[in-house]
Amino acid sequence: MQTKRFTLFAGLLAAAGLYFSTSLNTQAQAPATHDEDITEMVNAVSADNLKALVEKMVIFETRHSLSTTTDKKRGIGAAREWVKSEFEKYAKVSGGRMTVEMDRFTVKADGRRIPQDVEMANVMATLKGTDPTDKRVIIVSGHLDSRATDVMDAKSKAPGANDDASGVAIVMEMARIMASKQFPATLVFVAFQGEEQGLYGSTHLAKRAKDQNWNIVAVLNNDIVGNSYSAETGIHDNTRVRVFSEATPANETEQQARLRRTLGSENDGPSRNLARYMKTVGENYVDQIEVILGYRPDRFLRGGDHTPFNQQGFAAVRMSEMNEDFDHQHQDVRKEDGKQYGDLVEFMDFEYLRKNTAVNLATMANLGWAPAAPESVGVITSNLTNKTDLKWEAPKSGKKPVGYYVLMRETSSPAWEKKFFVKDTSVTLPYSKDNYFFAVQATDAEGHTSLPVIPVPVR
């Protein structure tokens, strides 16, 4: 990994009373809190670039999944080829580590939103990890297809500026900036097709990943992320963005469900802790943005391209703007009583989209440079005590951590409230497991942290 410049953290963590498993009352120097390489990448995100990307996608008039694939200037086929060509430009600075593919697949007619068999394709750029022992995969995504009012209308103009050229623009801008960097983990940038017709592109890739045994540790899906105004309420706010996450894994076994009910850990599934991670890292690196954790899988009775990954057991979340404008979402382009309808570029906020891109980038970079998560994390239950004994194992692949953070929060708290830096793989804390939830994450010297792991009872 390239040489980094770091803003060192001065002082010690507020961990008074911290007991290590050696029974020594010890305080340890914590890693850095900021990586200047991540800060530089965050600062490289350009609102002008994002606008240009969205404007180009709108030029294709419609990107409906059932639209033409032979026209060179109009329809989903032309849009896919353009995204692929842009990825290929970005890949030139990667030293051969970024590869681009058009992942084609056929969707059979279903009598509903697929009237006849249709070939679809996800456009993907993969930045191969530099550590051959690190098998982690991190995905960032948006969907390329668009729609008008009638989801079956493949002919009318469907510019899809915010839904979801905004999400694809995030993916493309991140690929442009990150292509020249070297990460031990593999990063995948993908523009899905078929979201509006039934999440077909993400379902295809999630199944492919499961069948090929990809070690996906995070999916950051972005859908409708570039508008900051609500026409119904008059709210105009580009300082908050929502991240939705499922509470418990969709593929949870009955044994896992019994343990969850016993521990009361229904708010601590992998996707939920990925969302917390995104909030912590994003707000640490990006000014004037607050990540609001939506404690449900998606908006009310709705879904997105993270859902198929959840169904396959992967940690996946969805970022979406705080206030949706339904005059400019799923609407035919038209004027009624002097009012403009349609998903058009002029109704977007590109400074807001820039900040949302930066949150995604900081999250992906921090996780991509981090060690793998600790393994076999457990809370020892052999004794009745008002302290908490935790132990774990170092990750078996990838770079070696310099230490670990033990996270803690009260059972009623939605977010982690304290953290303690520990160099060993066990610790005794003067806080009762009856009153708090705990998790453990690995860290390197630069402060790149893995996703947190919730302990299970062990004797």
C-alpha cells in the first residue's frame, strides 16, 4: 500500500478503569483518527463531475430495461455501453488492477413486468485487491435503468436524473477517484439493470456471488440520492441523508434466531452494524452531513438493490435522500397547470450529491484498507460478575491488526457510545454485560477499522 500521511491522534482514549485480561489497569495509545489519503479522495469528489455524469445519462432519453439495445444514441443499450467506456477510461490509471465487464444475463418472461424474454446486463468495474490472502469484497452500486409513470412504458422519455442516475454517478465518480489507489480488499463498482422491473440485476449478481463463494463484507447501494427538496412539505435540507438496514439477517437459521432472542440482539445484525459504520466513518470525513439511520430494511413497503444481497445473507444497506420529491420521481415528463413534472436534472442538488458520494467513498476506502474483522468473538459466561470478559481471535488472513476497538452502548441506545483500544485479544471491562451491548473490531495503525463483530456466549 502506498505511503500515507496521517493526522495523528494526540492523547489517550477516555478509557479510565479499563482492565485487560492480564488484570493490569492499563491505558494504550490509540491509532490515528484520520487518514489524509481518504481526506484527499473525499476532497476530490466533484459536484461538477457528478452533474456532467447525470446530464450524460439523461441524454439517452430513456434507460428503461425493455428499451432498445441497438440504437447508438438512445435506450438502455447505449447507456450501458457509455458507462462501460467510462469505466475503461478510469481503469487506465490502475496499473491493470481494474477490469471492466458487461455481465449479461437473460430474464425470462414472467407475465408481469417482463412481457418477453429479455437480455439484461450489469456494468461492472472491479479493482482487484493487492493482498492475495485478503478475500474480502466490497461493493458500491446504483441502478442504471429508468422509468416513466407506467413501469411498462419503454418508449416515452424517462430521463431518470435522480432515480437513479444519481446513484450511478456516485459509483462512477468513486471508480474514477479510487482506480489509482491500492487496497488489500477487492472493490467492485456496479451499475445494475432491471431494478424498476423487479431487482433483476442485483438478484443476478447476488446469486452469482453466493454461487461463487464471494466473501462480500459490505454492499453500499445508492438509489435516489441527489435531491434535497420535498415539494409537499417545503423542506429543503441537504445536511441529512438516510441509510436503511435490515435488523436481522434474512437467511437467519432457527438456532441463530433463538440466540438472538436470548441476547436481545435484534438491533445488531450485520447490515445494521454496517449502517452504523457508514454513519461513524462518513460523518468523520465529510462536513455538513448527518447520516440518519433508518431502522427498517427500506422505506415503508418499498425495496431496492440491496435487498437481494440481504436475502443471500450479505451485509447490505441502502442510502437514499432524506426528503423525496414525488413530483419528479416515476413521473411522465410534462407540464400541468404550469407545473413541471418529470425526473429532470434541474430539480437536483449536486452539492448534496457530492456529500453523499463522499460518505460512500470514505466508508469504502476505510473498510478496504482495514484489517479483516476479528474471529470467534465471545463473551465469557462461566462466572457471575459485574464485569464483562471478552475474548476473540485475530483475523486469519490479510494484514495483521495493531489492535482492536471494543465498542459499547447501553441496551436502549441506537448507536455505539464508547470504545476502548485493546492490543491483546482479550479484555475485562468494568461494565456489566447485563447493562450494555458490546462489539469488537480490528484496526491498523492508521485507524482503518473493520466492521464490528457482536460476541456470542462462550465458556
